[in-house]
Amino acid sequence: MASSGLSAKTTGLRPASASLSRWRAIRKWIAAQEGWVFIFPWVVGFILLDLGPYIFALIISFLNWDVGRPPTYIGLRNYQAAFTDPLIGKSLWNTAFYTIFHVPGSTIIAFTVAGLLNQKVRGMPIWRTMYYIPSVTSGVGMALIWIWLFAPRGALNGMLGWFGIEGPRWLTSTTWAMPALIIMSFWGVGASMVIFLAGLQGVPQHLYEAAEVDGGGWWAKVRHVTIPMMTPYIFLSLILGVIGSFQVVTQALLMTGGGPDNATLFILLYIWIMGWNAFKMGYAASISWILFAIIFVATVIQFLGARRWVYYEYQEPG
Amino acid sequence: MAATTAEAGRSRPVVLRAFRWTRRFLLYLVVVGGSFVYMYPVFFMLRTSLTKESDLYVVPPIIVPLPPVWENYAIMWQNGPTWSWMKNSIIVVSFSVIAETVTSVSVAYGFARTRFAARDKLFIGVLATMMLPGAVTLIPRWLIFHRLDMIDTLWPLLIPRLFGTAFYIFIMRQFFLTLPRELDDAARIDGASHLQILRKVVIPLSVPAIATIAVFSFMNRWNDFLEPLIYLLRTENLTLAVGLKFFVSRFGTEYHLLMAGAMLLIVPMIVAFFLAQKQFIRGIALTGIKG
């Protein structure tokens, strides 16, 4: 490029030089847009599969759309109905209850397990795999297993029996069905565990050595090195945990069907029931927007709070 | 004076060694004990799937059912078009893993390493799609695929995977941001294009992260329940995860058959995980991140 510029100057052709510099500016501009090439698939997908459907969903939420009949415009009446629907209150309460126990509980468990798996212990690949397997099999497979574990004469009550405790009828008890689903969720911490483990392996060794030189014991190292260095990963895990936990549906659909007496009616399950059992697409869409608003606010609050406690530092290579 | 120091010199290592021993023992106890607690449901499922129905509630419980009752699997397999479910799952999963990983890595690179005016505004879009409950798009997408006459085909499960997945884009971008910028600045000075930097510099450093999102993709698609549930109608068109839903209603409390069905869903995942884990560990070794 430099040599071509030089040749333009030596030939003394002014118009050519001008067009050349314009050409150069265009090329520079194109080069600056190169990022679009990488992001292009996402942009297309965003318009066709997200933005378009969001707008469509907003329109649907203003319609009375019982599948099979032509939709009619009813303004905000779906939302008015939603705010007075006791089952929405119930399902939001259930979902919040689940989130309050599931998210902190599984974050602490995942962090502790990741810490254990980061120790030098013989046969570690085997132990690591054993902790992770239940997460690999999460979803339908795990739900089937836990139906059996929670059965009135299943394994859990068998074990409680050893201590002379008569176990509840977990999945058919209005008191115990929700705790049962929360307990079960603690077996699915593998994803956060892997993220934490990756983070732990990136904590620079010299920080631990520095803590040791300062006479810091095991807890001091965890408190002043590990946790501060891990805050970005903890934050990621909390954000995704809340988002995921507000959208729990598979377990409830398979294990309890939302019962007994709506004790495990999660908000997404209610949307599914309204949409694909009752075929009230308009009403289901309006509930999904309420869910959207809740998740959005929860996430924004977490991001604002993150400035106080999340610590970012570029990791050193290797 | 000299004697006491010598004494202390002799006894201190013994105490220290005993302390270290206890600590190591406790560490092993917690690590190994915990791993058995975590695997217990899977062991229990395997055991039940090979137990006679009449032996399910025997006290004391049978730990290893002998002889194993393989017949449970035969009964379970014949319950529905199981082979057809499996085939559908394999199509959906293999396509999704490749498509999601390739597009997510490339999109994440765009967000982490290239510069253009709208980049950060667009990334807010990625975050928004992550935060948006799938249910909001579930209804309009279903109506769109319905209009396109694709209900009861696999297309609604395949097409959306071609555009990158917000969650994986986010993970990869966060990972790319932790890689030192000097590396690609150096490559830029040498005249490398973005595509070359991605292929020669960034991807080799990111193998563990890429393996991680590939495993996540495999897990999520294999276990995916809600999407196939709403898009697929005829029994033989279902994926395995949704097909097994019928087991719950059909087998009810015949837990030995229910567990045989669960095994069908879980064993391929465990096998796949072992293959991926090898890759994962090799990736960690390649990048020189020490455990």
C-alpha cells in the first residue's frame, strides 16, 4: 500500500492520487466493519428468532387468541386478567421460593465441590466425573430417577427409616413437593462446578505463595485470594442461576404436573398449560411478558450490585 | 538447652506429619464420600433397572441384583417406537452441537476482539436474549413454524441452532476477554486478519472453553424437553427425552421399568461425557493451564 502511494506521487497524476486515497479510506472503513462478518449469524438469528418473535409476542398479548378461532384485539385485558389470576400469584410465589433456596444453595455447593476437586487427590478424574455425572443426566433422566427416590417406599424414605424417621409422601405432599424439587436441584450443580473449576485453575499461584509468606492459613487463602479472584465466576453463576431457576419447568411437568394443589406450579409451567393445553395464546403471551419483566429487573439489580463486589483482572497466560 | 532443642527438632516433624496425615485423610473422605453421594441416584437407578419387581421393596435392600433381570429392558424397549425416538434425538443433537459451537465461537470472537460502532449495543442484545424467558419466543415461534407447516417435523429444533446461542456466545466472550490482548495485537502487527487470529491464536488457547460449550450444547439438546414437546406430535416423531414422558404415565409405579427407560436416556450421555472429558483435559494440557 505504501509503495502504490509512492508510485502515484511520482507519476504526478493528481486525480489518480485522490481516488486512491478515497479508495484507501473506503478500505479502511471496510476493515473497521470486519467484525460484522463474525456477528452476522447472530444478527440474522436475533431478527428472525428473537426480535421478530418478541414484537409478535407483544402483539399476541393484546389479542384474544384461542387457537382455532380468529384472534380479536382486546387491549390490556389479558394483563388485567393476569394481575387478578390467583394462580399467577401462586406460581410466581412458588418460583421465587424455589429460586431463593436453589440459587444460593447450589452456588455454595458448586463452589465447595470445585474447591475440593481442585486439590491434589489420587484418582481425581474419577471423582470429578462422579460429581459431574448427575448434571450430565439432568432433565428427564434425573426426573425419572428422583420420582423413584422420592417414592413413598423409595430410597430416601428407606434411609430416613434407619433413623426412625417416617418420611413424608414427598411428591404428593403440598408441604414437601417443593422442598423435594429443591433438594433434587442440588444434584445438578455440575455446570457451575465446571465453570468454578476452570476459574480456580486460573488463579495465579503466586498470590497463594504471597499469602503463605504473610503467614496466611487455609481460610485466609480462601478468603483473601480465592474468593476475590473468583467473584466474576460467582457473579456469572448467580446471574445464570436466577435466569434458569425462573424458567424451571421439566421437573414439575414430569414429576408433579404442578401439583399437588398447585404446590409446584411454576410460572413457565403455567404458561405452557395456558398455551398448549388451554390454547389461550394471547393470555399465555401476556404472562410470559410478566415473567420477562421480573427476570429483567432481577438481572439489572444484580448487575448494578456487581460493581460493589465483583473484581476483574486479566489473567496471565499459562 | 541443647537437649531441648534437639528434642523439639525430633518431635515436631512427627506432629506435623500426623497433622498432615489427618488432613489428607479427611480430604479423601470428603472428596470420595461426596462423589458417592452424588452418584448414588445413578447407582440406584442402575440397580433398580435390573431388579425383579417383587424384589423392589425387600428388606434389607438388595444392593447387587443377581441374576440381573435384563428382561426389564426388553419390556421397556417394546413399549414404544424407541428406536425411532433415538434416531430423532441423534439427528437433533449431532446437528445442534456442531452448529451451535461453530457459530457461537465466531460470534463471540466478533464481540470480544473486533471493533465497530454498534458492537457494544448489539452485545446488549445478546444479554437480553439470555435474560428473556424462552417462553416469550416459544409462543410466536410456534405460531411461525405452524404457519410454515413445520409442526411435527424436526426443522423447528434444527433451524434456530444455526445462528449462535446467546448463552454460549456470552461464555465464550467472557473467556476471550481473559486472554491477553497483546497476543492478537502482535499477530495484527504481523499482518494477520481477524480470521487468522481466531484460527491460529484464539482458538488454540480456548480449547477447554470450546469443549465446555460443546458439552453444554450436547447436554441441553439431548435433554431438551419443552421444545420437542410442543413441536412434535406423532408418537414416532418424538425425541427420546419426550418419548420417555409416556413411561411415567404408562408404567406409573413400575419403577424397575421406569429406571430401565431412564438408563436409555442417561447411558449415551455418560459415554459422550467420557469422550468429551478426554478432550477437555487435553485442552487444559494444551493451553498449559496447570491443575
